[in-house]
Amino acid sequence: MNSTAASAYDFRHSPAIDQVGVEERISRLSKRSIKKESKLAALKLALSMVDLTTLEARDTPGKVRQLCVKAMHPHDSVSNIPPVAAVCVYPNLVRVAKETLKGSKVKVAAVSTAFPSGMSKRKVKLEETKWAVDEGADEIDMVISRGKFLTGEYNYVFDEIAAVKEACGKAHLKVILETGELSTLDNVRRASDIAMDAGADFIKTSTGKIQPAATLPVTMVMLEAIRDYYYRTGKKIGMKPAGGIATSKIAFNYLVVLRETLGEDWLNADLFRFGASTLANDLLMQIVKEQTGIYQSIDYFSKD
Amino acid sequence: MAKKKAKEVKVNFKTSWEYAAAPESKDHIRLKDKYDLFINGKFTAPKSGKYFDTINPATEKSLAQVAEASEEDVNIAVAAARNAYDKVWSKIPAKERGKYIYRIARAIQERAREFAVIESMDGGKPIRESRDVDVPLAAAHFFYYAGWADKMEYAAPGKKVRPLGVAGQIIPWNFPMLMAAWKIAPAIAAGNTVVLKPAETTSLTALKLAEVIQESGLPEGVVNIITGAGATGAALVNHPGINKIAFTGSTEVGKIIQRAISGTQKKYTLELGGKAANIIFEDAAIDQAVEGIINGIFFNQGHVCCAGSRLFVQESVADIVIRKLKDRMETLIVGDPLDKNTDIGAINSKEQLSKIKQYIKIGINEGGEHYEPSCSIPSKGFFHRPTLFTNVAQSSRIVQEEIFGPVLAVQTFRTVEEVIEKANNIPYGLSGGVWTDKGSKIFKVTSQIRAGVIWANTYNKFDPTSPFGGYKESGVGREGGLHGVMPYVEVIHA
């Protein structure tokens, strides 16, 4: 991968996006009614897609260990509850997470490339990525250089993603576009195209540090970009909305948009994730409600 | 190798996670076994003594019996309307008229759920549409024209206007409630009284509206609602006591009406058929345009006079657009109109379903490439899958004639001039759509298409303030906005 690959596709010519049309489509999809068996299935599916996340400077090894246990055993007092997809932490806590999750299928994701701003030089970003992978990260969540993107230096953004991808080795690369700083859906689409062509395994909306974080319109535009890329190349790229998805009801809206844009192949944690911290407990509360008929207080669910 | 691989690439919409049935409750719906005619503020048995069944097209079961108005009944209704006009409605202060119309609007809002459910049961349209479009828009029309009632003296600056008298109004089965609102609201706001005849397959919401009108205290005889089929409509059109005919329906019947009233003093507005061109340029926001095509043709099962039934795609994006259309059609849910997840409900009647099937045969015989998604449809009731025809010619009957069903004919074009010529090369001129990211192109193309309504980068947007109506065989006159109230008044140049 290098800049010549980028020149094969002119990113200035990414398809136009009509924001009004996108919002209308979202409003229509948000009216899908999810009930009964369909609801329980959606709750479990959503839980299995969660990247349990803690990204605070005050994070401790103890907190990360707790989060990992929660990831593997979200709520053992009820049977048939799936583990979440991954735990997402800063690179310096990857080793702790990896050790705690040993033997489970839960992956460790590490944010990298001077997360969340990305305001550093490439050498530092690559070194940080390699370090996180050496520590045991299965997945790397990088941020794009939004400043370079907004000035139109698309090749710079492309090359940087390609270089990080190389540094990832076998680890999966999620590329965070930080859509809250891209301002238009046209930019979201263009950044998605760049990231996928440069080697992203997943494209991700947000760091969670900037408002607005994930939104349904942004997510749909990214899913449509993934669909076009799939038809163009045959490759299936994953999607991760992150930040601001706190309730089951909102998560359902995302699953509906996913189902009606990319269908069956994407309805699993290999190709779709929720970057969230509080969502998991809301999903658990609803699952317990569906299975027992009793809506329990939040005190019955561990806060990690 | 690359070619072989490309063939395998296909999004699979047969998902393991499905939506469970989510039917809107109809427990709160109270329908009478038998509905009489609404004349002079009361429900009265027809002189004919005859009733006919109105069925639910999704189940083929009868919902209720509806009176069939004979010529004698029409005479009584027109006399009631005339009496109300002479004695009350033309005499009371204009702001009083507005008060009653506001009251009707609010009552529709209060009973919105009931109206929506009955509309879906009687007509087959998905509850999502009757709930989110038909009923709110019907209320909006009453609200809007209520505002005009006491402002009519400003409708024609420098001149005076006066109401015409009694309006005979005949409405179609595709938007029963909404069309009743389009007709009644401007007529009575301007000071006329009306005799309205809903379509014979979809009379129930109009009769429920009669209940609302009764409860609103509107003076007796200002609005009369009589039910029946073509013969009832003909008696209304030919009645000498009618000052104005407002008709929405087929071009065929529109022409009969025009002939029938020629040589009389009756004024008329006709809102007839259409065969709209929906034009997608290569620089359009393609995914949103595809959504617009879907809404344009599959809204209300395609039973829409302004449906975007002819799609023109610029050749450079034709393959992509058609692929995306087919993918999108895979996700359309066809079924129970009362299910909140249903996108396409039941075809309104057996006759209409067989007409659609007939046109599909014609399309195939003409050499069109026929495509339907794989979705299942209920075994009972009148249902049809959304349908796409590619490889059709400008001379194809499915391109020239109005089907009034979920059937889209796709043609491609190379230049702007070519698409304008093709879009206009049709006896109709009701509506159209243009999709491009370039503002200048929107103005260039829309100004040259001969149609009453043209949407740019959207489709099927309605608002009570906006006039609606057709060119050529799509009709005469406008409904909606100030334009919609003017056909109900005489302008006095004094």
C-alpha cells in the first residue's frame, strides 16, 4: 500500500451525500418496531457486539481487570448471556487486559496514534501502534489526522493509515474518522473511502471525546460507503459507531440501519461493534426483563 | 477471475434476525354494521334502500355495509346543501366559518389513531403512511383553510370575491381521508356548501369524518356525504343545482365529466392521472436518490397520481442505480397494512390488482426486463410485489400509460436535452422529480418540464400551502394554497 493506490481512486469524487435525504431515511428506519422474540434476539446480538470501553487517564489496572471480567461474564445469574466482543483500553493497559482475558474469545482493542487528537508525528504513531501490538492488542483503534483531511491533504491521510496498517501486523485496524470534527456528511463519506482504500478493517465514527459522537445519519453514510466498497472490491469492511449509544432502544436503531443496509453478513461482532461503556448494562437490564418479566433496578447489575 | 469474483458479491438480506409482527391494535375501532348517507347533519337511510359491502383488501372480509345513494338521494343532498348555503353559510360572519373548520381539524387530530387504523383497514395502505402522512396532512388542510375563512377579502387584492354556492365533490380511493380534506376544507372556508362522494371501495373514513363534522356542530347541510359508485357520481355531476364540480380520479372519468358539464354554468377542477418522470443525473447523491425513487413509486402501493412511475437514469450511473434499487427493494416489507413495519400494504381492490397484473404481462410481452424482489406476500388479500422493468422503450405501453400500482419503468439517457424531451413526451403532466447535486441544473431542467409539481432532490412532499395540479391530461385547476381556494369563488371586478 502506498500513495499510488490512492491515485487509482480520486477521493475528491466520492459520491455526494444529501443530508436531508439521509435524515429522512433515518427517521423512517427509526420507526421500525422491535418486539417480542425479535427484541430479545436484538438485545443479545447487540451485547455480543459491544466493545466495553474505558479511556480515562485515571484508569487503573484494577479497573481494567474488572472490566475484563464483566466482558467475559456480563451477568452470570441469568443463563445464555453472551460475552461482549472486546475490551477497549489505552496501550499501557493492554497487557493487564490481555492477561485477564486469557482463554476467552474476548478481544483486546487498544487506541493508538496519539489518541484522541492524533496531533503527533507519524514516527510516534507507528511506534505507539507497534508497542500496543507487542503488548498483545488484537485490534488497534487509530485516529485519522483531521487537520490534514480538512486541508485537503487526502494522500497524507491515506499514507498514514496505510503505514499504521503495516505497523499493525496481524492486529485488526479500526480507523476512527472522528466524524464530529468533519462537519459534513460529504466529508464523512470521503474519509470512509480513504480509510477503506488505505487498508482499514473497520471504520469507526468517534473517539468519544468529541461531541457529537456517533449518530445514526453518520453511521448510515459509513455503512453505505462500506456497501459500495464491497461491491467494488469484494472485501467486507466492519463498522463501529462509538460514543453516545447508551440505551437498548438507540442500539436497536443502529441494528435496523445495519440490517437494511448491509444485511446478514454484517450482523455479527466480526463486522459490527458498538463502542460503548454504559450500553452493556442497559442491554442486560432489558434481557433480564424479557427473560423474567421483571424489570430490576440498576443496583442488580455490576458497574465496572 | 475478477469478473467471476464480482458476480459472487451480493448483499444478503435474508437475515437471521427478523422483525416480529408488530400489528397496530384495532381494539378501539368501533365500526357500525351499516352506514347511512350523511345529509343535512343526520345519518339517513337511502331512498334506494340499497347497501353494498366495503371490504378490507388485506383480508377480503367485509368491514361494513354502506348506503348506495340513488338519484333521488342526490337530489335531497343537493337540496340540503342549497338550503344551508342560502339560509346559513352565506350569511354567518366569515370568522364563524373558520371556527367550525378549526374545530374539525382539532377533532381529526384527537381521533388520529382511529382514522389511521380505519384508513388502513378499508384501503389497504400501510399504517405507517396513514398514521404519518394521510391523517396529519388531512388535519393540516383543515387548519390551513380555516385560516383563510375570514381573510378571503384579501385573496384577490383590489377585488371582491364571493362563494359559488353548492359544490359537488367526487374523490378517489387512493387517499380517501386526505382527498376529502383537500375538497371540503377550501370549499367551506370560502363559503360554499358541499355534497361529497367518496369512492365506493373506501367510504369509511369519509363517513367517520361525517361523525366528526356532526360533533363539531357545523350547521346542518353545509357538508353532506353520500356514498355510492359511478351512477351516484354521475347524478351529482349532472344535477342542475350544482355550481361547481371538483373531481379527483382517472383521466377517463375526468373527460366524461368535462363532456357532461360543457354548455352549463358549472365551474370545475379536475385532478387526473399522471406518469411522472423521476430523473437521476450522474452527479446526484445516489443513495438518497434511490430512496427517493422507492418513495416515489412504492408509496401507497403506487396508487398515487403523482407517482414517479417513469425513472430516467443517466447512463454513466445506470448500472449502479439499478443495482442499488434492486438491493433496496429486497428490504421492502410487503404485508399486513396494520403492521407498523409494513412498507407496502394491500392493493386497493381485486380489479386494481388484475389491472396491475395485466400491465405486467404487457410489459413482459413488450420485451421489458422484469424484476421483483424475493419477499413473500400474504396468500389471502390483494397483494403485489414491488416491480421493476428495465430495457423498456418510450413507446412501451408500461411507459406511456398510468398503471396506478407498484411498477417502475426504467429508461436511461445521455444528455439533458434528451431527458427533457422524453419526460415531456407523454399525454400527462402532473408531477416530476429531478435529482442532481448541481443547483443550476435543477433550475434548467425543472423549468422545461411541463408538469404541475416538480420536486428536486426529494419526492412526494405535500403541504397545504402548496398548490397541486396538472398540465395536459393530468387535469385542470389547482388544489392547495391560495390557488386551491380560488376555484371556489367568483372574482368580482368592481
